[in-house]
Amino acid sequence: MTDPKLRVLIPTEKIQARIRELGAQISSDYPEGDLHFICILKGACFFMTDLARAMKRDVAIDFMGISTYGKGKTSSGEVKVTKDLDILLEGADVLIVEDIVDSGVTLNYLMHLLEQRKPKSIRIAALLDKPERRLRPVHVSYVGFQIPDEFVVGYGLDYAERYRNLDSVCVLEEDVPA
Ligand code: IMP
Ligand code: MG
């Protein structure tokens, strides 16, 4: 896709190499027991499917839909569950798989919600982390890449539902004519 608004920040080869490392690390951190990956729709779906295939052990996968009531580049801070899980979490090791941690509002809310379902443990894996933007505390156990405070698209991340299927993570530049 050639689009003058897009500047590659993390090329696909680097993403795939990092996911292989994360898969190996998470596999050794959870040598046994029920491990559930929870994919936060829609942004994390590419990351979750690649991470699950980089695992050296069996994992269950499930999907959760979250809306933060935002169509543009910032979320409003109000979180709503639009699709709940199919699988019970009680007694399982749970890994929330998210595309990006920005303000932390979404994951802070989700951690509290899912802890009430009595999993054995619960951790977060995020492909991207923008630590400068944090408003709520969130502990992210597995981070793919820390990135600066720029709006990114691709590899699942969108701007108004566009650009999710780019295989690289790109900065969406402002002020570039279409
Ligand atoms: P938070 O609740 O502010 O941490 O926001 C998390 C959600 O906002 C992510 O799951 C993304 O859907 C979206 N988001 C935050 N930063 C970006 C970005 O740079 N590009 C695309 N979506 C983003
Ligand atoms: Mg998201």
C-alpha cells in the first residue's frame, strides 16, 4: 500500500521476530495449566493469532469486544463491553492480548472486570506501549515495542476503521494531502 500519509515505524519482519520471542517467553512462563488468551477486538486480532501460533504449548482463545466511545484519535474514557467471553475464566491462567496501551483506561477497567471472574492469574500482553500517555496505572507483563507519542495504524490498529490490514506498524502523518 503506497500512501503518502503512512511512514513505517516497525516493519513486518521486526514485528514477527519480536512475536516469536514473546511466544517463547510466555511459553516458558506458563509451563502447565489452562492458559487462556483473551483477544481485545478488533485491534488485537492480528497480534493474538500470530502470538498464539508462536506458542510452544496449547492455549485456549476467546474474544472480547470493548468500546471506548471514540471514532477519532482519542478515546472518551468511557468503557463498554460490546461482546463478552464465551469461556469461563475461573481457575485459569489468563493473558489479555491487546494491540496498544495508551491512556491505560481500557486495560485498567478490564483488569478489574476480569479479576471478579476468579482466574488463577491474570496478566497483559500488548504489542505496543505508549508510556508517555498513561492516565491510569496498568502493569503490562509482555510488551512488544515501546513507541513514542504518535498515532499509529496497521497490524490491527485503525484510524476510523482504515489501515488495519497493513502488515507493518506505521505512523499516520498529519498535514499530508491525500
Ligand atoms: P487506552 O484505553 O487509552 O489505553 O486506549 C486503548 C485503545 O485505544 C487501544 O486498544 C486502541 O484501540 C486505541 N488506540 C490508542 N492509541 C492508538 C493509536 O496510536 N492508533 C490506533 N489506535 C489507538
Ligand atoms: Mg484496542
